Amino acid sequence: MYGVLDISTSGMVAQRARMAVISANLAHQDTLVDAQGNYNPYRRREIMFAPGDPTAKSPTGRALGVHVAEIHINHDALRQKYAPGHPFDENGDGYIMVPDISPVVEQVNAMEAARAYEANVVTAEATKSMMAQALRVIA
């Protein structure tokens, strides 16, 4: 009976994780150094979902829903930027590698994640309402 709520809840958790990855990408779009101060441009993260919810309480619930399978680091997500005289210009040609993160693409992804989250909230609310109505009919 609560499997439908498990599905909606797992969807909300997954979309919240997706939003966190998008936020991290936007926050690090200009990051060129790692925690140790070495030149290592930030690579865009991409979230991968998989069917099922391993955290569900029932065996049926574990077969339903969605979960975050992986947060993939796209190692090819770099582009050249002309910045002559930059301290990280290793070749001396005036180009450095910077994160290839488009704020527009990330914003569209954020809007999509927000809409998916909202759809799961509406589904959970409708499910709760139907369960309450069924209990009123039974009682």
C-alpha cells in the first residue's frame, strides 16, 4: 500500500541529489586549482539514475522507484581559453584549459530537476489524499 509513496519519495531524493550536482557545477565553473593548490580544472559532474530504491523498507519497494547510481566526472569537459600571461599557461601559447560548464545548460537542467521534484510532491500528496479517502470510506 505504501509502495507508491516510496516511489515518489525516491524520486524526490534523486532530484534533490541532481540539484546538488548542478549547484556544484555552477559554483565551480571558474575553478582552476584543486584543494592542494595544483592546476587541475574542475570537471563537470553528471548524475546517473538507476531503477529501484535500495533504501526502501519492503522488497516490493526496493524494486520500485529510482536511486542515484553514480555521480560521473566528465574528464573531457574542458575547453581552451585564451589567457596570455596567465600563470597556468603551461605551453606559453596563451591558452589555458578551463571547465566547460555552460550556465545556460545547467540552468535548464536545474529547471527540469525542480519540475520533476514538484511532480513527485504532487504525486505523493495525491496518494496521501486517496489513502485518507479510502480510510474514511472503510471507517
